[in-house]
Amino acid sequence: MSLRIVVTVKYVPDATGDRHFAEDLTVDRDDVDGLLSELDEYAVEQALQIADEADDAEITVLTVGPEDAKDALRKALSMGADKAIHVEDDDLHGTDAIGTSLVLAKAIEKAGYDLVISGMASTDGTMGVLPALVAERLGVPQVTLLSEVSVADGVVKGRRDGDTASEQLEASLPAVVSVTDQSGEARYPSFKGIMAAKKKPVQSWDLEDLEIEADEVGLDGSWTTVDSATERPARTAGTIVKDEGEGGKQLAEFLVGQKFI
Amino acid sequence: MAEVLVYVDHVDGAVRKPTLELLTLARRIGDPVAVALGAGAANTAATLAEHGAVKVLTDEAAEYADYLVVPKVDALQAAVEAVSAAGSLAAVLVPSSAEAKEIAARLALRIGSGVITDAVDVEADDKGPVATQSVFAASYSTKTRVSKGTPVITVKPNSAPVEAAPAAGTVEALSVTFSAQATGTKVTGRTPRESTGRPELTEAAIVVSGGRGVNGSENFSIIEALADSLGAAVGASRAAVDAGWYPHTNQVGQTGKSVSPQLYIANGISGAIQHRAGMQTSKTIVAVNKDAEAPIFDLVDYGVVGDLFEVVPQLTEEIKTRKG
Ligand SMILES: Cc1cc2nc3c(=O)[nH]c(=O)nc-3n(C[C@H](O)[C@H](O)[C@H](O)COP(=O)(O)OP(=O)(O)OC[C@H]3O[C@@H](n4cnc5c(N)ncnc54)[C@H](O)[C@@H]3O)c2cc1C
Ligand SMILES: Nc1ncnc2c1ncn2[C@@H]1O[C@H](COP(=O)(O)O)[C@@H](O)[C@H]1O
């Protein structure tokens, strides 16, 4: 029996570029360069490794996002995923985490799945809660924030490094997993992979396909409201000295002045 | 007055500092009712009472340790229902640890409420609590409200002072019926983190970090010596962690810990956006780097352009001398 893996990937503004808000206080996704969230590359990588171990597996990458989000899907396909689903609808603009989890859960159910793999957090929203929300909606175990993961005989096992302890986790499939950037370097797409990706199927679904009403998502369906977004004033230029042999002492002097010593 | 649920982060009954900060914020909105779960939960009551908890709801069932996240969601949901039935619930405040964020999100979904994560401040307003968030690696600050249901807000460490505010802290047993999902993910093993004797990274008033410039695990003793002279926690950049020089638990940045201390000292760290995401809200920032062009210098209150192997030991000596 084939192992059906769905990897959720997000298209995000490039963190090294200039990120900002649009007039309606949503993240500006039109005016900036975007890419596959680096943290989701780790999810694709673990999916590929799990699929390698399984007798027969199929990896679907899923994204919810604007037209350009196809770039993120292409990247994941060129790494080796088999097919892609792009959920796109004008009414999705401004959807919050709770709304996004609804769309992801409906799409995952429609696609069919044994295992969902997500990144630990998106690099723009950085909430790190969607995998938990998707698990809640699907009613399946959440096995999240894993630094190590393996699947065998319908059971997923992994290591979760928490604040106060490192835990070994175990759950039966179907399940929702998320992996951290400690789970193992993601591979680069090969030239062959990039060429092959061009021929892989990318399906497009809209809200109607998922039987979701427009008012359940989008800015109006959002359960949170952003009142304002202000650019933080640049930090005032500090004092910079060149060490001429007394740099440590000068720094100590500064710390005394600030009452840290 | 309305009540505010505060989820208690504790280790065997020892309340972690961010929870006490939550009590300070909760008191701005209403009467804090604390929820403490798992082994030692009842032992949290005295500390919580000292800091303003009018009530402490506890349940010490084994499920909280034996299964991941969901039993705690079930318990918080029971607490929400109990408090709402008896009076009015103004908000649920939860510390921004990785686990507590997951708990908060699932709870919000279940009770039909919006969720805000990683607030750095929470204020009362006629239309309900307003959360301040710091986004895009702290280059923007947003004010956000929950527009549906009871606001569920997770708050980062060091967002408010710990204040003494004695209250009754009456302990009540919370009655929890676990959901079918509660036992879905088994915790089959647990290795507690060994204590280094240094302050917890996210809670520390001072953090001293080392990056690729430290150039080897053996050299981290220089960073540790400076940290110890200041009673500080030790942090590391991802480059230092990936090189295996320091444990991942000490990583500061987007995929490590987010810190907001009074003083942050970056040594041999260039200041990449992902590192800045985890330390940019520090009150005072100091850097030692031999490259005058390193982006970290854009953030500093005080910077020394120089070799950390010269500057840091001299600084440590000077601190020791001055402290006598
Ligand atoms: C998705 C993603 C997530 C990431 N998450 C994180 C994260 O959580 N935390 C994080 O830190 N990074 C993170 N990174 C990595 C980040 O982009 C940088 O690569 C990293 O922060 C660089 O670490 P560094 O400053 O120590 O090393 P470098 O950038 O190599 O800088 C080393 C600095 O040390 C200086 N130096 C060298 N020798 C000396 C000396 N003897 N004395 C003084 N100075 C010296 C150099 O001038 C240089 O400025 C992430 C990257 C990605 C893509
Ligand atoms: N719009 C989206 N489309 C697909 N996957 C997403 C989307 N948003 C978030 N995710 C997934 O959820 C994870 C956590 O995201 P977040 O909770 O936003 O930090 C990401 O690493 C992705 O795997």
C-alpha cells in the first residue's frame, strides 16, 4: 500500500530583502521577492527520505497562496516531490492562521493522506502553530518540532528537543509531523530534478473546490485584527571604538556607565 | 471584575519566570486565575498567589507528561468553560514557549477564538486586550486585537516585570475529561536538560553570545568566563551551533531562542537577519567584531572593532577587578 505524504510549503517574502506591510496591514506579497520558506525545505527533505525508506510512497506538496506561490511548489518538485496542489483564491487575501489551517486541512483531506509534514514555522509569520492547528482540525496525532523523524509499519517516531527536556515521541498514522532545521540539511535540486519538475502535475484548487465559504477566510473572516503597524525607529547610532589595546577596558567603562557592573 | 486565565509553565512545581510576568500583564485586564497541570501542580500555588493569582486550578493527572500537547488543551478548555460558566472570562494568557504556543492555538480553535502569538506587551482597552508584536525581525511593531471570541494571547519572556501582588491563590481541583485525541502522541522517553548553573537563556537579564569568530568549542570558555563574570546566560549563533561548538539549546535567532535581555553582548557574530530576529529587541546591545563593516554594528549601543581573543578576556578581567 502506498504511503501518501502531503508536505505543506509556504511562499514567503525573502527575509534578506526589504519586508513590509501593504496598506490594508497585511504582509505585502506583491511588491517583494518571494521564495519557498527555507524552513519548509527541511520538511520536503524529510519527506523525500521517508519516501526512500518506504516500499511505495507518493509526495504531494501543497501551498496556499497567491499566483507566485507556484515558485515554491516548483522548487519542492525539483527537489523530488511527485506532484503539487496550489490553493489559490482572491478571497484568501489576508487569511489568518486559524483560517489558513481550515484551508490546509480541507485540501489535505481532499488530496488524501497518511502523513502530513510541515516546517517548524514560516519565516514571515513565525507563529509555528499551523501544524498543531491542522492536526486539531483533522483529528489526528500531532508529532511536531522533530529534530529526528522516522516512519515504519504505520508508526511515526521522532525526537523533540524542548525547553526543559528532550522527548521521544510516537504515534500511529495518519499523523501531522513538523520538523526543525536540526533534522538534516535539505538537498539542492539537481539539473535533472529541475528539468523533471517542469513536467510534474500542479493542480489548482479554489475555495469552491474545497467547499469553503468566502466569509470563513480572508481579511474579513480573520479572528484577529491588526490595528496598526509601525516601523521601529532605527536604533540610534552607538559609539564604536577601534581596539588599540584598551578595547576591553573601554567596554567595561561603558558597562559601568550603564550600571551593568 | 472579569477573570483572566493564565497558563502556568512549571517544572515539578517550580514556576518559571515568564509565568510570573504573565500575572503582571493579566492584572491589567482582570483577576488572574492560574491553571497548573501535571506533577507538582499544587506546589505552584504559593508563588502564584504572591504574584496575584486569585485562584489556582490544578490537575496532576499523569496524561500531561505521558502524551504530547492535547491533554493540556483539554484541561485549558475545561478551565475556560468553568470560569465562563461562573463569571466572565476576559482573556487567556499563555507563555510563548514552543509547546505553549501549540496549546494556545488548539485551544483558540476549539473555543472559536482568535489567537495572537509572541506578544511583547498586552494592554487593556475598551474593546478588549491589545497586544503588541514585534515582526519581520523586529523591524516593525504591530498592535493586534482578537476580534472573535475570548482572546488567547501568547506572550514572550521579558515582556513585563515580575511584581509582588499578594492575592488569595485558592487552590481548586480542575475536573478534566480527556478527549479521544488526548492519547494520540505518546511520550516514550524524556531526557531532562542538564542544568549549567547559568541563568535560563530566555529569562536572563544579560546574554553573552559567541559566533563563528569564536573559532572552536574549546574557545567558548572565553565566552563562558565573560558570562559568569556578569551572571549572564550564554548564547550562540547558528554558525557556532552548526559547527558543533555549542549546544543547539543555546542558539539565538529565528530557529533558536528569542531573547530580550537588558544587555546583549555579541562576540564574533556578523549579525545576519536570522540572528537579529532573536535578539533585536534587547535593551542594550554591545558587539565585539574584528570587521568594522559587520552588520551587527548597525544595532549596537557600543561596539568594539577588534579581536575577540584580546578584547573579551580583558573585559572579563576588568569586570572581575571592579567587582572586587
Ligand atoms: C531559515 C534560516 C534560519 C536561521 N536561523 C538562525 C538562527 O536562529 N540564529 C542564527 O544565529 N543564525 C541563523 N541563521 C543563519 C544566519 O543566516 C547566519 O548564517 C549566522 O547567523 C551566521 O553566524 P555568525 O554571525 O556566527 O557567523 P558569520 O556570519 O560567519 O560571522 C562571523 C563574524 O565573526 C567575526 N570574527 C571572526 N573572527 C573574529 C575574531 N577573532 N574576533 C572578532 N570577530 C571575529 C567576523 O568578522 C564575522 O563578522 C539562519 C539561516 C536561515 C536560512
Ligand atoms: N500558506 C501556507 N501554505 C502551505 N503551508 C503553510 C502555509 N502557511 C504555513 N504553512 C505550513 O505551516 C508551517 C508553520 O507555519 P506558521 O504556523 O505560519 O509558522 C510552515 O512551515 C508550513 O509547512
